[in-house]
Amino acid sequence: MTTTPRQVQRVYLLLTLLTTLAASFIWGINTLFLLDAGLNNTEAFAANAFFSVGMVLFEVPTGVVADTRGRRFSFMLGAATLLVSTLLYLAMWELQAPFIGWAFASILLGLGFTFFSGATEAWLVDALGATGFSGNLETVFGRGQSVSGVAMLAGSVLGGIVAQLSTLGVPYVLRALILGVALGAAFLYMRDLGFTPKTGASTTDAVRDIARGSVDNGLRNRPVRWLMLAAPFTTGVGFYAFYAMQPYLLELYGDPNAYSIAGLAAAIVAGAQIVGGLSVPVVRRFFNLRTSAVLLAVALQTLFLIGLAVVGFNQDQLGQTAFYLAIGLLVLWALSGAIGGPIRQAFINGVIPGEQRATVLSFDSLMGSVGGAITQPVLGRVADTSGYAASYLVSGVINAFALPFVFLAQREQAPSDPMDRVEEVPTA
């Protein structure tokens, strides 16, 4: 039973470890897997876009599930859905299925992740409040991100090595197995604390009340609104930049079959998450406002994406050096996002109440998914017609559009913005 803040954090870290490990077995080779299944770049990133479409369609409904039936119920349903959809992906790879099949399976994957997106974070924040937590939320989120980074590092490297030693399908089998373990862990250790599922009212009334409250505390909550409107640009570009890095690094490296090199992209992002998460307590000392840290992170990511484009445009002159420069820029891009992420989470959680927390957080995730659904096929098309370097240049331009929205969030002077504020977790 989770009855202390430390126990709550241990369960959160365990679930984060298992779900990220399961997911990351395929992160290093996912684009290669889709290309091996007979899709071209446009189709592969369109399949990824349908994953984002699934998240757009189901984010708020599954957030309502978490806010009515419980966060634990939502998490377990997500693990089960992801397990089934992962096996479907594997079957379609074996059958060289047409694109319509990949679109359907990707939407199903999106559904699975939406059960996680708001529920896990909402469970953590509410349970911490119920068990007397004192401290700053970004430190907790930073630890979670570091654990996620460790899992991602292990999973992505192992996934790339396993794929090279066997086939591109084996990492998907490993993913399904770990999802089964995560499902069991949630059943045994996850309990809803600081939150009571709505059982008295009808389902329709409960859904209506939560949906109305999520709008009031989301889009009508001005500080949250501006960060939500920034998400389509940063998250949408982030999806593409991460997955396109696999074939881009292979292109710069000069060996299209070096799957372990493709896994290196995911490993680098994982390492950045570890370092970024552990650095949050130190980094926060250099900023008076959380939005100032987020602003700097977004600006740096924009510059590093453009840098990746410049390296690609000059590959002939740089030779093998281009590969190592791209690695360095990828490290800096990932590190910027890894430091800004937990600080952004702390800002948003500090201004939304517990009763609609999962739904509001799901809506925030939905906004990012909208960006992913639009930008991935567009940027994939740019890659097909003009090359990966050009697609990273366009990515940097799109990412820059997030800056004005973060600035507007800063102007709202939200109570959760000051770094030195004593942490108070809003409850239901």
C-alpha cells in the first residue's frame, strides 16, 4: 500500500521504468521497421501521424475515464491496449500489410498511450498531496524523467542490437512481454490516493461535469492555455525529429544496415533525459521563473534543429565529420528538452485542481498530438522530396512558433511560475 510520499514515488518510478522500457525496445528501429514493411518515408511518417490522430481522438475521452473510473483503471486499460496493438504491428510486418492496416494499428497504439498520458501524472500528483508531500514537483518529475531515460537507454540500445542479431520484429515481442509485466505491477501496487472515482452521479453527468471543468481549468485558464497552444509546435516537431534521426544518422554514417547506429539516436535522447532530469534541481537555481527556463529551452532546441540541417547540407564537404557533428547537435537538442520538460510539468500542475487533473493533462497532450498529426506527414514529404536536412530546417522554423506562446504564459504571472514558491498541489 502506498501511504507515504516516498512509497508513492517508488510506485511511480517503477511504472515509469516498465512502460518506458517496453516502449523503447522499438524506438531505435521503428522507422526502419516501417520501411522494411514496404512503406516509403511519406507512408512511414503518415503511419506515425495516425498514431497522433489516435491520441487526438482519444486523449480527452480517456482522461475522463481516469477522472471517473480511476487512474489505476485507466493505466491498466492502457497497458492492455498497447500489448494488443503491439502484437498487431508485428503481425502486419510479417504479412507486409497495406497502409490502411498500419493506419488502423497506429490509431490503436495512440488509444493505448492516451490511457497513460494524463492518468499516470494525475495519480502521482494527487497521491503526493494525499500523503503529505513537501517539496517541488519538478524534482519529482525530474527523477521520473531520469528513470525513463535509463529505461529508454537500455531498451533502445538492446532493441537495436537484438534487431541486428535477429530480425526487426523481435524487439516488438520484447515490448509485448514487458507490457504484460507493467500490467501486473499496476494491479499489485497502484492505488488511487487523494482521488475518489465518481460513483454517485450518472456516467453522462460525470463526463459532462469533468469536461466542463477541464475546459474551465484548461483553455480558459490563461497560463495553461498559452503553454497548450505552444505544444503543437514543439511536440509535433519533436516526434518527427526523433524518428527521422534514425534514417538520417544512417545516411550520414554511410551504412543503411547499421541498426545499432539507428538505436544510438534513441540512446542519446535517453541519456539526455537522465542528465536533464538529474540537473533540474541545479538548473532551477538560475531562474526566477519557470517560464524563463521553458523559453530558453525552446529557443535552444530551435537553434539545434537548424544546426542539424546545416550539417546535412554540407555533408559532402564535412565527410564523416558530419555524422559526429549531428550526434553532438542531437545531444544538445535532447538535453534542452529534457531540462525544460519537468519544469513545464510543474508549472501546469501548479494551477489545475485535482478533480479534473487527468483530463486537463490529457488535453495538453492532445494539443501536442495535433501537432504530430499535422507535421509528421508534412515533414516526411519534405524528406522524400528534398532530403532529411531540408526537413530539419523546416522543423526548426516550425519549432520557433512556440516561443510567442510561452512568452504570453509568462506575462500571466501565474502563481506556479516563481521558482522559489512553496509548493502547494491543488486538490479536488
